[in-house]
Amino acid sequence: MLSAFGVLSLSLASVGLYGMLAFVVSQRQRELAIRMALGAQTRDIRQLIFKQGFTLLAMGLAVGGALSVALARLFQTQLLGVSPNDPTSLITGSAVLVLVYFVVVLRSSTQGY
């Protein structure tokens, strides 16, 4: 049951990350279109979007990782067969969020402006 809640929370975090980044890019759509009209390549737009969101992603992963390690100690008695600081779970969760981030960046930078 705990695994199901973990998967559900990771899914919600992925949807939230996707929504936040898509919203930020949609707010800058005019600016990006002007940049492309003035000669910016798709690679330049992708780098711009990547730099903007990567700082937020890195801070979120750092804070989320620290909080998950701290809160895991509180739930240590309820974790059966898993150590409270299971590196596999932390790395897998972080990898999924980074993958969602890259999908959003690639998708948003290849849209026609």
C-alpha cells in the first residue's frame, strides 16, 4: 500500500512539474516567437528554457531529497523491508522528475511559434 501511495505521489509531482514548466513557457511564448523571428535557432530557445527551469528543478530536488530523508526517520517503523534512506527510491524518484523536465523542455522548444 505504501508503494502505491509512493507511485501516486510521484505521479502527482510529475504532473505538477509538467504543468508548472508548461505554464512558464506559455507565458514567454511571445518573447520566444520574437527571438525566433530575429534569428534564434531552436537550439538557442531550448537552452533558454533549459536554464530557466533547471535551477528550479535542482532546488526542488535538493529540498525534496532532504525532506524525504528527514521524514523517513519518522516513518521508519512503518517501512517494512526498506531502509529509511533507500538510495534506490530516492534516485528513481529524482530520475523520473528529471525525465519529465527534459520532456517538457524538448516539447516546448520544438513547438511552432
